[in-house]
Amino acid sequence: MSRQKKRLLIDGLLAQIEEEIARMTKAHADARQAATHEEAKPENDKDTRALEASYLAAGQAERVRELETAVKVLSGLDLVELGETTPICASAVVTLRDDDDDEATYFMCPHGGGTRLSLEGASVQVVTPQSPLGKALLGRTEGDVIELRAKAGLREMTIVKVW
């Protein structure tokens, strides 16, 4: 059951990444066209419009490559079934409770950090292992308390559920 739910999360994340690939591919094509358009030809040695557009196109092409790599990685991600005593790793879904008894659910994933997904009407935020929260969660188990430095100071959160 939990693998099916994780598959839904992966599918939702992949759909968002595919949408971003489509947007970035169009933006890259537009920037490339702007770089080579007749009006982009330099009027003098200080005119850098074409050069700037080509830098922008190169950056957008690199972002498309990064997103395509993310799709490949996520498509092959092993969806591990975790329990109370299993250390948190990639593909873990973790519910945390903070000092105010507010709960939030996170999906540990190698790509897509910060993306918000929905699962059965609940909000789930993607967190990467490289993020401060991801680093704090890796290797922990249900019941552990983690500490995070935030703008408001040190926050303690309890891991209340892992699957």
C-alpha cells in the first residue's frame, strides 16, 4: 500500500518536472532565436544583446538537461518500505511535529526539493537529502527528535511517522 502511495507522489513530481521541461524548452528556443535574430546583431562594440541572449539560452539548455536527468533518476527510484525502526533514506515519507504540535509531511527525494504535492488531500513537501532538513532526517527513525536552525532560532521537531 505505501509503495502505491509513494508511486503517486513520484508521478505527481514527474508531472510537475515534465511541465517545467516544456516551459524551459520553449524559453530556450525563444532565447536562442533572440540571440540569432537580425535585430540582435550588434550596432557597435558595446552592444551585447546577442551575447546576453546566447548566455541565457545556454543556461536554459543546461536547466533542461538537469530536469531530464531528474526524470531519469526519479523514474528508477527504489520505493523502499520503511517502518518504525528503519532509518530514513530516499523515498521515505516522514511526518514531523513541531513545538506547537503542528504536523507537516515530507517526501525524501533526490530531486524536486521544495515542490508541494498532494496525497489524499494532504499536502506533502519534497525535501532532498542535501537540504538542511534532509540532512537532519537521514538515518533517523520514528520517535527521534531533530533540531534545525531557523531564522527564529533553534527548532525541535519529532518524527512521528515514517513510511
